[in-house]
Amino acid sequence: MRADTADLRRLFLSGAPLLDVRAPAEFARGAFPDAVNLPLMDDAERHQVGLCFREQGQAAALALGHRLVSGEIRAARVAAWAGFARAHPDGYLYCFRGGLRSQIVQQWLNDDAGIACPRVAGGFKAMRTFLIETLDAAAANCGLLMLGGLAGSGKTELIADLVAGEGAAIDLEGHARHRGSSFGRRAVAQPTQIDFENGMAIDLLRRRAAGHPALVVEDEGRYIGRRTLPLPFYLAMQAAPLVWLEEPFEARVSRVLDDYVLGLSGEFMAAFGGQAGFAAYAARLREAMAAIAGRLGGVRYARLSALLDQALARQEGSGETDMHRAWIAVLLSQYYDPMYAYQREQREARIVFRGARPAVLAYLREHTRA
């Protein structure tokens, strides 16, 4: 029989399968990447047991729990846990604190199914604390290189190349499921803040364990959509050397077209179907434009909105997307480029290298090679 574990570093580095036996509402607030939620008690049962505990104490609450989860309900839940354990013989189970719930699940699995499944000592709380400490340690000790560039210069693509190749980058926008700008919302919802931080911390832990002397992150604000970068890590980013990616204007227009028109419309139509998906995608672009209306000014906002509406009508009618280039070009040249240029001037002293994509990629690979 494998022993229960308190070696959380090894647990996360190994990618061991995780069985979360907390209630669904707890799981929804935050869990770990790829953890499977097969609860001991559902939300209603947990609520009843919690009330009983507060009014009558632990013994009465435990007895109520056993009555609520008995007979066919118990058999069905044990069968689900046993299915997980058989499919993942290297897995571990956990509850919130590694206490009664995980002990009960472990005992029932052994008694009813003859399966020994180890627990994570300290449960979710210990694992979450470990990952917060991992983020803080990375902020203090991990060499960071920040990749900057004007909107549409291909920073996200370059980060993806590094992740897929040398593994020497952290895709913050990927973890946040958001592209970072006012136009960055995607068809899929963002993770909870806890899920975002947990995924980011596990990624950092594994990439640091690979021995890279530095990791590359994209230049981001504190907020990526509705998700917030942990303050120590964000401050470390703001002190990191900056590598600036340069790209011709027309190439940037084409990349924005690919990402925010072709890519985004494809996401929405895959998620919601053709007509409904296109309507949701069009609404998303219009919402994004309206969100920056105050900074664009009334005249410019009216002009860009008209160009966007014309392009959407053409796209819906014929599938042709080149008309989107008009509003994209104005938005880049008159809104994003001046804003990014100002930010670059403020951080000029931190820029250690600048160049086109091949030169920047070579520089980053050289300075992050394990």
C-alpha cells in the first residue's frame, strides 16, 4: 500500500492524479488543474451536516453524515471513487484539511471495494498554502525576463514557442484564459482567481525544477481580464529586464485580424453554433469597443464603431474579413501605439535587447537555456 503523502513538491512535480472529495461548491471556488471532484457529500448534505455540527457538535454531525450518505448513495459514491482509483493507481485523494472526509473516503474504499488509496496530508489547505509560497519564492528568487512590444507584435506567439520548445516561459494569458487587453475576453470563461494562481504556481514550480536560469513572461498589467497577478510576482515583473519585440505595422494589423476576428469568431461559433456564435462574437467586439469609448473620445469612438459594424455585416454576409483591417489599423495607430510608446519610454532603462522576432527568440533562448 502506498503511504499518505506530505511531500507536496514531489506531488505537484509528478503530476499525480488528484481526487477531490470536497463538496461541489468548494471545488467550484478553487481546485487544482485536472483534479476530479467526486464528493463525499453534495452541497445540500454538507449544509445539513454543518448546521448539525454548530448546534449539536461533532459526534451528532458525524452520525447525521453517515445517515445521509448510506445505502445506495454510499454504494454509488464508493463505485465512483473506485473507478477513479483503478484508472489512476498513482493517484491521491484529499479533502479540505486532510481530516475526516478524506479519512472516511479512504476507509470506505478499503472496506467496500478493497482499494487502498493514499491521502494528501493537510488536504487542500496545505496544498494551497504550498502553492502560494511557491509563487512568493519565484518572485523572490526566479530570474525573469519580460517580453514587451506594441499591440499585435506577436508576443503571445513567441511565448508559446518558448513553452513548446525549451519550456522556459510562463504563459500568463493562457493561465488567465484572456488576451490581456480590453478586447481580450474569449469564448470560454476565465478561471477563478484561486484556479488561476494554482495553475500558474504549478507551472512555475515545474519550469524552475527544469533548471532554467530565467523564465520569460509577457509584459502584462496587474489585471489580466478579471484575474489579478499576485502582487509579489507582479512587482518582480516590473523590476525585470525588458526585451522589446519589433514588428512592422501591417504585420501587426494582420496578426490582430487573425487573433481577434478569425480566431475569436471561430471560438464562439465552435462553442455556440454558427448563427448564435457569430452573434455572441459580434456582441463581444462591440462591448470591447464600448469599454474604451471614454478614452477614445466621442468622435473617434463613433467612427470606429461604424467601421466595426460595416466589417461585421460583411463578415456575416459573405465570410470576408478584410474590412476589419480598417478599424484595427485606426485603433492600433491612434490608441494602442501611443499608449505603448509612452510605457516604453518610461521603462527605456530596463530594455536589454530589441529586435525582430528571429533575433529576439534567439536572445531569449540563449538567456534561458538550462
